[in-house]
Amino acid sequence: MPTAYVLINSDLGSDKSIINELKEILDSESGIEYYVQGVYGVYDIILKISSDSVGDLRSIITHKVRKINKVQSTLTMMVIDEQENL
């Protein structure tokens, strides 16, 4: 199953509202599994997202996650499927 980790930088103090919005968006998508958590460090939020389709995954990240108000930047890392079970 195609999977990506998305590291998110947000406006100061907006991490809770962004996490709630991510949950609303992703709960409404079919065929999506995700885990989202606030973190300390360079990034504010980490999102692990999986989909049946790599195209759907890219579309959700590009057109929904990155468009959330108060998201400053993202870094997306796609998992190499062939190495997933090593």
C-alpha cells in the first residue's frame, strides 16, 4: 500500500487546529489510513498516510494537506514499497 510521511511546519500555536482539520479531511476520504501527531523539533506535525492508490495519495497531499490554512511548509517522504517488508 503506498505510504508517505509528511512533516508539516505550521504557524505558531496552530498545530491543534491543523491536526483537527487534517482529521476531518482524511476521515472523509475513502481508502485512506493515517496517523497524525504533534511533535517537537524542526517540524510541528507528522502525518503518516497510506492509500490504495499512489495517485490519490499525491493528490490528497498536494491539493488538501498543503492547502490547509496556517500550514507554512511540508516535507513529503514516500515509502519505497519494495523495501517495506525487509
